[in-house]
Amino acid sequence: MIANQPRYSKEEFARRGDEMYERVVRPHLQASDKGKFVVIDIESGAYEMDEDELAASDRLFMRMPAAQAWVVRVGSRYVRRFGPRFRPHSA
């Protein structure tokens, strides 16, 4: 299997990914989609959504092997978080 190479700068990749999410995906989202992963081909607008990031990614690449994939988590600015988080202390 040959790995896809990025065809855009990081800035252009992000701009296209965000634009596709807002224009193509967001109008179809429902409250029950919060927390799911969306994997979008930034060139065609094709996307897959799943609670499992790899499942969504695998389905997109099965349909579009040369996809330039952008990953978004519905309802979050971040796909995943690293480092400490605030956790309330139990009494």
C-alpha cells in the first residue's frame, strides 16, 4: 500500500478542512452526533462519521483511496486532548 502524500500546505489543508466541515457536514448534524468523529476528503467533500475514528477513516479510504483526510470531532475544537484536565475533587 502506498501512503498518500499531502498535496497542500498545513495552512491550506486546515482551511479546506474547516470550510468543508462548515459547508458540507455541519448542516446535516444532529444532537446525537456530538462526540463522533468526521473524516472529510478536503478535495471532494466526501465524508464518513463514526464514534470510532479508525472505522470512519477506513470507510472513507475504501471509497476514496487518494483522499486528503481531515478529521474533526463533532462539538469540539479538538480531535483529542493531551495533558492534565480539570477534575473536581470528590468530598
